[in-house]
Amino acid sequence: MNGAEATQAPAAGAQPYVVLDGVGKVFTSTRTGERETVFEDFTLTVRQGELVAVVGASGTGKTTLLHLVAGLEEPDSGEIRLADGTGRQRIRSPGAGSARNRLGVVFQQPRLLDWISVRRNVELALTSAGLDPAGAARALADVGLAEYADRYPSVLSGGQRQRAAVARAFAVEPELILLDEPFSALDQLTARRLRLLLQELWTARPRTGLLVTHNPLEAAFLADRVIVLDGRPARVRAEFTVGLPRPRSPEDPQIFARHNEILAALG
């Protein structure tokens, strides 16, 4: 996937794809019975074709936000709406997110099945999505794992396993891709390489996406827009538009300038 042309961020007038409208979420401790409000009347919009990064300190609800969009958690109040195939918004009910909006998810840990090959891990995702499992070969080639396709995940390095997880997420041709601190468990050099890989995949086949990260430089490098969360219940403390075309260079001074702005907002 070399030689990708520069791509611009989605226009400000792009249609909303994900809308969290007045969302509330409360967790109750099984040990103490205490209730903790993570979100209260929380609102956020992700536009079609936009990659939005959410940053914040640990405990501000970043992963809970991603789980709500994915349908792994249900809101206690408010609505989560996803665009359907016609661009109209519909309320996501339990199970509907995966049934009508194809999701690709990359977690902090690869979550591969160690007793089957890397190829078979991707094939299972394709089969579950109703797609041709033969697409696994291309997906693995796109992330540089073609020669490792028939190996078991346990013999791969951490970076290679996460490449396989990225391949699995993109292989299903997702309408929406969710990234939950996907590179935080890797060393800095490997994480840098995988950020460049993710940018290459995104430039070649743009998606709509939501990235959760505690790394402001990663957010500035990858995202079109950055949301800074703060407090309990979480609120949007600041919002930044990155406004730089892809592909981007990690050494671009403008990336560092955005990073510094995000860092200042994090306090």
C-alpha cells in the first residue's frame, strides 16, 4: 500500500454517523454497593468519515464510552444513534449495532485465539461478518504478516499480534472502527510503527472511527478531531481540530503543536 495520495479530513458539513445524546451511565460497586456516575447528560457527535480521538486521565470513562458505542454496555439514560445505510440516524438497541452497522474493534490486547493460526483468526471474523474468508490473505498482507499467516499467535511478537488484530478489524470492511488504546501495551518503537501502519490503512480506505488513547501525541498524529475528557461524571474539557492532510509525519512540527495544546488542556 505504498504511494497513497494525500487525503483531507472530512468536511465540517459531513453527516453525523455516531451521536451520543444526553447519555448517562452509572456503575454500582459489587463490593460496597456505592454508585458512581461515569456519564451524565453527555453528548458527542462523530461525523461520517471522521476519526475522533478521545483522551483523558485514567478513570474519566474513555473505555466506557467506546463500550457504549460498540454495544458492550447500555446507557442508563439518553440515546446512542448510528447512521443506517441511507444516512438516517436510528437509535441503537441491544444487539443492533453489530447487526446493522458492521464494526471493527481493536482492543489494547490482541484477543486472538492462540490454538488456531493467525489466518484462521481473521477468517473467523470474516465468516461471522458474512464475508468471503479468502479475504484474510489480503488483510494480513496489508499489515505485513503474509509470511506469518499459518503460524500460531503465541509464537509472534507483541507487535505482530497487534498487527494481526488490526488486520482482523479492517478485514471485515467495517463501517465504524473502534480503537481502545490499541498500542499502549507496546514499546515506543513498535507503537510508532503501528501508528504509521494504521495511518496507511486509513489513507487507503478511509472509515469512520473513534480512538480512545491516553497519548496526546498519538491523538494528534492519527485523528481529525481530539476530545479531551475530564472529571466524574465526565465532561468535554476541550476540543481540537487537527486540520492536517494525510499522510502525516510524526516529526511534523504542526503535530507537536497540536500535541502541546492537548497536553495543556489535560492539565
